[in-house]
Amino acid sequence: MKKDNRGFSLIELIVVVCIMAILLGVLAASISRIAGFRAKECRNKVISSLENGRLMTLSKSRGGSTLGSTDTYLIFIRNNTDGCNYCITVIDGAYYDVKKISKGGVVLKYSTDPDATDGTPIGSITTGTKGLGLSDTADLDNAKAAGYKIGFNRQNGAFIPDSSLNYTYRLFASLGQYNYGISLHPKTGKVEVGERTRVTTTTP
């Protein structure tokens, strides 16, 4: 009996290549959507953390006029071990709460420019184990030194400046080509959803 040793025809190869191209396109679109969802989720959790921090300052703290004179503030920090961002709430000098505000890969940025469309990545620490909790005192102390701080006025809930009297005006949650902005209004303590922009590169 004769063996059929013929290979693929040109048409068959073209069909296979087309199918692979379609599958790769679908995969790339899915990955892009996941990146956009993670960045947007981080933005929403940052806004929630800011609003909660403002309420706690108004109800529980002594407050201060600058970040250098208050014992109540929020610390935003990236954990290099799991790649996630965290918000640490400090009330009257004590660690009050720790919340994960993003999944791995999201870059949280800040800017003191009210017209900024991008920012500077917040500080980071490397922990011995994945995650960050209230019992991790040494890691929290490191986060306190390296993290980005935002505080509120005890009397009216407005944002307070840093020791150089600079205010935070913008925050950004970025992943892949997605960059979700947050607008902060220093005089009122109000937080608004900013625009979404597309970026070509993101600092890991």
C-alpha cells in the first residue's frame, strides 16, 4: 500500500496562520482589558481610602497643619514582594489599619502639579513574606519611612501640605497602557475621578 507523504498545502498553511493570528489578537485584547480593570480597581480603592481617611481624621484625631506636624495620615506604599500597593492608616501615631488597594503590577503615582497627566511612582519596600498586615511592625515602620503620605486638616477635612508646603494634586493608577487619574482638591478635601489616558510605557 502506498504511503501518502504529502505535506500541508499552501491554503492549509494560510488558514492555520490566520487562525493563530486571530487567537493571538483575542488573547492580547483580553490581557489589555485585564490591565485596564486592575488599574481602574486600584483607582477606586484609592478614592475610598482617601474618603475613609478624611472621615477618621475628622472624628478620631488631633490633626495638624502639615504632614510634619500631624500624627494622623495615610501611607501609600508598594510591596515589591507581591507587587501590590497598600494603604496604611495612622491615627495619632499608631497603625490603625492596613488595606491592599491593588493587585500585582499596578503602579501608583503622585504629582504636586494640578495639571499633570502622569506622576512619580510612590515609594516601595520589600517584605520577608507576601502581604502586609498590622502585625508586621518592622515592615510598617519601613513603609512609614519610604511611603507616600497624605493627611487631612482636623477642623475642616481639607488636605494638608507636606513640610515644604507642597500639596498633592493628582494620583494615578497605571498598568500597561492604561493610566487612571484622581484629582485632589486641597482646600476642600474633595476627591474626584480624573481622566483616563493611554500610556506607552509603565514603570514596573
